[in-house]
Amino acid sequence: MSEEMKTLDLRPMLPFERHEKIFQIWETLNPGQILRIINDHDPRPLHYQFEVEQNGKYAWEYEQNGPKDWIVKIRRI
């Protein structure tokens, strides 16, 4: 399994563009690879979306939990 990590800084992006970009990158990842996102708010809605659409295919880990920025590592299983 590869431990490669791709980082995506969402802060400069328009909110309506974020989830689409995340899932574009997500679809390119192999099992074991990580998508690390940096956001200006808690990405709880994204986590709910992963739970519905990718249940059992990911692991979610907060690297930083605010108060200014949130950083989450999402590993493809």
C-alpha cells in the first residue's frame, strides 16, 4: 500500500466548488493513499457525504480541529 498523500487547500476556493474538487481527487487515489484537506471551517457536511457515498471505503482523521483552520486526512481503504 502506498502512503502517498495529496494535499488540497480549500480556503481560496469558492464554497460551491469544494466538494466537486475533493471527489475528483478522491477518485484518483489508490487504497492506502490519503487526501489531506485544509479548510476554514469544520468539514462536517463533507464527512456526512463520505459516510453516505463512501461508507467502508475511507478513514477520517482530524489533524487539526480549528479554531481558525481544520485539517483532515481522508485515507482510501
